[in-house]
Amino acid sequence: MPDPAGRRASDDRRRRWRTACDGLAFLAVLVGSGWLLYAGASELQYNWQWYRVPQYLGRFEGGEFRAGPLLRGLGVTLELTGWSLLLTVVFGLAAALSQRSASWAGHALARVYVEIVRNTPMLVQLYLVYFVLAPILGMDRFVAAVLALALFEGAFAAEIFRAGIEAIPRGQWEAADALGLSRYAVYRRVILPQAVRLVLPPLTGLAVSLIKHSALVSVIAVADLTTEGRNLIADTFMTFELWFTVAALYLALTTSLSMLASWLERRLPLRGVGNG
Amino acid sequence: MSWRKLRFGWLDALILAVVAGLVGYVFYRAQSHFHYSWDWRLIPGYFVRHDPERGWILNLLGQGFLATVRLALWGGLLAAAIGGVMGLCRISGSLFLRLLGRSYVELVRNTPPLVFIFIFYFFLSGQLMPVLDVESRIARASPETLQVLALLFGQPDLLPNFLSGLICLALFEGAYVAEIVRAGIESIPRGQWEGAAALGLPPRPTLAKIILPQALRAVVPPLAGQFISLIKDSALISLISIQELTFAGTELAVSSGRVFEVWLTVAALYFLLCFGLARLFRRLEWRLARRRDR
């Protein structure tokens, strides 16, 4: 709640005092929940073995670094996300453009695609691709995972692209028409280059959600970070340590991506958009 | 697109041909390489079946669908409560509450749903359920209570499991609801706060009497969307063995061997539920907007 305007300067010290109190209270809550976790775990006779975790990340053997299962899983997650993102952009752009095209078939197809994907769970789509489509077409599980992820995120990317294209001022279209550019050239040379800047921030958000959704492919046993974590837990029973490590790795990945996105946003100023 | 302008262009022909080609190829491969014989006749029997003693009863898919609806209802209510409180925390004047709300939201939104659900399920089923002593309470409950419980939450013997899944789901969706609530409150112009302050209204009544009633209007459409997301995310709960629609699908696909038919049916059920709700919400929103304009 915003404070009523005109707070006097003499309140400053009191405010600082309150801030410190609040910070301490928050710390107390953190410590308290940590203690609850610890107490709960010791009630289950849980044996904490944090010292065993680093070897699963990687270790030095003869001066050479060898990645452990968790880091290898992280690599697979990145690979999976990269390919899916590429395909997501293709699906999304195709859906957005055909929704904007004069063709009613394209319009209907894009609409059906978006509605089906948005109104069914990701998990069920993954099962459909993996259990129905993959055996018919002879895809392996990695390809099936990439396809399922890309189909899912593509429907959301379509909305992002559509919004980005529609945000380009009418004047740009009209000017391009006046110059006699073909429809392809208008998109290629005028609209899409400007839309890229608008589309970038929501697209990074999409990439973050793609990383998170990629954890789902552990269900079909693609060897990603979550799968490696689950396998290790089954072997070692270090449930808490490994799940926390896995969650921290995902957190590091998504936060660094968000930071990269805001850096990119600052580097690429909005040019020309909004004053056309 | 207006239907008057409907014309059959070369692009339409191309797109239709490509779609027909793809679908045809998939069916051809299913027949020739996979030798799959489609058989849809068994599917209705998985919804309801006839029992010689009890008459018509729900079978796996029917029960699963009902469980998903129950999860959605209770999960939606719980998520709205958690999200409402946390959303208010996010905009509170107290740093403590802001930090609390912020860490909850960031923690949930930056871990994969699957990882979140696995971690919390482990906690809830291992620690909270014994503390609440749900199991022995059910054992002691009277038959009438059990009947009510069965109506509200499904089979009573699965209740602890159901509750763990429900709380996981609500905690997860609550973070998104909190963000919607925060955005809704922040969408109210500053002038409203300042006007109330000028009239001598303290912050709390300002929030309750002036800001929230206006924010409610901004919050309802995204909340409806989030409710549909909740239904979709409830499929994840099947992975911790809560017996809802996706779980029933997994079981049936394995036991009956009718993999293609079962998964297509499950997907269709989710689609009908979510798409139907989305249409309903859009209609309600449209009617509300029209009434407001008059």
C-alpha cells in the first residue's frame, strides 16, 4: 500500500528501524522453515549426506574435469531446450503468419492448432506424441520430446508473434505498399525486423517456461536433468539433497536467462516503433 | 475474417493438400508399418459399465474425469485463497510481508512444476498428513460423514493422497494467482489512492472499500484463464499417483492395450472441459461488459 503522501523527515529513523525489523523477521522465517525441514527430516531418521552431492555434478580426474550425471543431464536439458526453441519459433511464426494471411484454410488450421494445444495438458500432449505419433513415424524419444515441447510452446509463441506484428504502426504497412513492395518483401524487410525487438522480451519468457516444461520429458525417460536426478535418488535415497540441487540448477538456468534477456533489452533500444 | 470474402486461393489449396498429405501419411504408416487395428467400441465401456449387483457404475475414465473436476474445484478455491493472501502480501507496506510474498512467488515460478510437485509431495505426504492425522480420523468417521466425503473428495481411503496432491497443486497455482492479484491492484490508478488519502481514509479501508472492488473487475478474466491452467496442470498430479483422468488413462492404456484410442479420448476429454469453460467464461465476460456499458 503506498503511504499517504507528505511523510515527515523525522519519521525516517523510525522507518529505517522498521525495515531492519522486517528484514530480521524474514530471516527468522527462513531459519525457522529450514529448522522445520531439518526437524521433520530427522524425525524420519533422515541421513543428510550433502558431501556426496558434488561428485554427481562432476569431479577432477588426473587434472581433467569430468562432468557427473547431473551436469550431463543439464547439458541434455539445454540441448533439448535449444532445439525445441528453434522449432517453436518456426511453428509460432508459421501459425501467426497464416492466421494473418488471406487464406481461410491457413486461418482455420492455425486456429485449430492453437485451441487444441491451449486446451489440453502438456503431459497428455507428450503422451500423445510419444505413445501414438512416435511409434507410427518411428521417432526416437529425444525427437518426440523436442516435437512435443515445440508443438506446445509454438501455440503460445504464435500469440506473441501476432501481437508483435500487430504492434507495428499501420503507417509502416502503408508506406511499404506505397513503395510497391511485395507482401513477402514487406514482411521480410519492414515488419519482421521491427517486430523482433518487440517480440524478444516475451520470447525469453517463453524460453524460461520451455526450460521448466522440459522437466516433463523425464516422464518418457529422456536423460535430462530431472531424469538424472530421479535415477540418482532411486540409487542413493538422497531425496532432499538431490531434489534441492536439481531445483537450484534449474533456478540458476532460468535466472541467468532472465538476466540475459534484460541485458539484451537494454542493449537494443526501441527504434522507430511507436512514432511511425 | 468475414465469410463474404471467402475465396479459394492457391494458398488454401496448398495448405489443405499438405494437411491431407500429413494425416494420410500417418494413417498409412499406422496401417502398413505398425499394423494397428483401430477399435473404438471398447471406449464407452471405460466410462460407465454395468455391474450385476450395483447397476450402472462409473468405470476408470468416468471416475478419473470426476476426480479431475473435483481437483479443479477444490484446487481453484484453495489457490484463490493462497494467491489472494500472497498477492496482498506482495503490495503490503511491510517489508517483511513483501519479502515473504516475493520469495514464495519467485520460488514457485522459477522451478519446474514437476520438480516442485515432487519435492512438496514428499513433504506433505511424509509430514503434514501424519500431523493432521487424516487416516485415523477417516477410520473413526461415521458412515454418513464418509458418504459426504466420498461425494466431495472421492474414495475416502484415498483421501490423504488426494489432499496431498490438492495442496501441491494449489500451492503451485497460488503463485500465479498472487501475481494476477498484484497486477490487478497495481492497475488501479494512483489517483484513487491519493483521492482516498485526501479524504482522510486510512490505507486499509482504502484497500478494502475503494481499490479491491475496482481491482476485482480487472482480475476476473485472467483468473478465469488461470483456472483453466489449473485444470491442465492437474494432469501433472497423476505422476504422484493421484487417481485423476491422466492417471486413469495411463492405467487403461497399459491394461487394455488400446493405447491410441485411450490417449486420444483422454486428450478429447480435457479439450472439451477446458475449451467449454473458456467459451463459457468469454461469454460471461462479454455479457458483464455489455451490462456495464449500458
